[in-house]
Amino acid sequence: MTVTIELPPEIEADMLAQAEALGMPVGEYLQSLLSGHMSAKGGGSKLSTEEWIGRFEAWVASHSEIAVVLPDAAMEREAIYGDHGR
């Protein structure tokens, strides 16, 4: 079956990035998403370890631009609570 859908540019860009991160053609990536969704809905087979890791790594990579790196000092008790709690 062939299906054509119109995607907003931001969703298309995210989908392309995730497919690229997995090293998959976009069509194959979409088929794997739909297959996983249908299996999960019907209680079918689970993802293999390799597929799960690949999807997880793609998800992590899709969030790399919004990551905030804090200095270690920001996680110290004094930085969080200040003079409270003494």
C-alpha cells in the first residue's frame, strides 16, 4: 500500500534526523515506527534489543540541540538551597 501524507516542516526535519541517526532510509524508518506502533497496540512482538537501542539513541540525538550543560558548582547544596536548611 502506498500512502501520501503532508507533514509540517518541523516534523519532517525531525523525522529525517532520526532516520539518519539510525542509518535508515526514511521509508524504512517510517515502516519500523508503524510496525512497532501496531505491534504495541495489538500486544504483538516487542522490539529487539538492537532496535530499542537504535531508537533510543535516535531519540537522544534529536534532543542534543536543547541540552543545557550546567557547571558542577550548580549542583552543590549551597547553590541549590543557599543559606536555607542550616
